[in-house]
Amino acid sequence: MKKLGRLFSVYIDPKTYLILIYHLLAFPLGLIYFVCLVTGFSIGFGLTLIIVGLLILMLTLILVNFFTTVERKLAVWLLRIPDFQQDTSRFVQGERSIAKNFFRDIRSFRAWTGLIYLMLKLPIGIVTFSIVVFLLVSSLSLLASPLTYHFWQNHFWGPGILFWKIDTLGEGIIGFLLGIALLTVSLNVTNFLGWLVGVFTQWMLNPRLPKPAQSQNYLKPS
């Protein structure tokens, strides 16, 4: 019973809906990152012989830093992962200028793992977005089948599963029960995907890898 209660607890867990928001944002954000970075690096490297190209590359790298900051905040707010360690070494005396901080950033391992993460955000976002949308649409169509079955009685397409088309009230009630089961599974799958993405984000975007004592609670799926 405890495992069954845990399975259905996703409905009352606020984290479930925050993770849903994160997955729905993943694809459009990944597309924005990909387009901005590919365009910036392409134009910047193409114009490296003149100063304009170097300025474009610098602006693109600043965008990388901004986008990774956005991703850290989203992961903390929506995926509820532990807050990232702050890299305060850049603020030591004598290194407060933007130029010094910028050149310090591009030499750091964190900057390049952040760039890799942003470029992977689009394919990862496409996969998670597609899975979540497919599961939610399938679940909701089954849940609505007792109210919508009569609209599809004279059509080939309609709510159902594979070759089973729901076109009677009895089948609509069965579809509703199946929809509850599928939605429960879908929300648990969504949470698991959120856990995987959260672990990946924590490892890729942390300035320093967290100590085991700080991350062990999150690195286990709830």
C-alpha cells in the first residue's frame, strides 16, 4: 500500500507540476540557445580577421554565461535541486574588472561545460518535451472520452488505444479509468525525467562538483 500511495502522491506534490513546467520550457529554450550560439559563433569566427568578429565572439561568450545562469536558476526553482555553489574567487581584490572576469571565465573548465550543456539542451529538450506532451495528450484524451466519444462515432479517428476506438459510453468509462492509470504513470515518468535532467544539470553547471554529503539526497530519485 505504501508503494501504491507513493505512486499516486504525484498528484498532490507541487514538485510534479514544477517539473512539468520545466519540461514544457525545455524545447523552446533549447531552440533559443542553439540559434543564438550557432549564429554568434558562426558570424564571429567568420569575421575573426577584423575587430567586429572578436567583439561578436566576446558577446556570444557573455551570452553563454547568461544562459547558463538562467539554467541554474530554473533547475533550482523548478527541479528543486540543491542550490549551486557560488564561485566567489572572481571577486577577490584586484579582479573586479569585467575584462579580467571575462578572460578568467573563458579559461575555466566551467565555461566550456556550460557551452556543451547549452548545445545539448535542444536535443534533450526535444526528447523530454515530446515524451511529456505525448503522455499528457494521450492521458487527457482518455480522461475526456466519456464526454467526447459521441463526436467520433461517424469518424475514423477518435480517442482510443492503438486499434481500439472509443465510440460508446461504456467504452468511454473504460477509457476514463485507463486515463487515470496512464496519467498516474505519466506524471511519475515526468518526475523521473526531471530527476535525470536535474542530476545532469548539477554535474555540468556547478562551478565545483558538490561534496557527496551535499548532493546525495538529490541524487536519489524520489
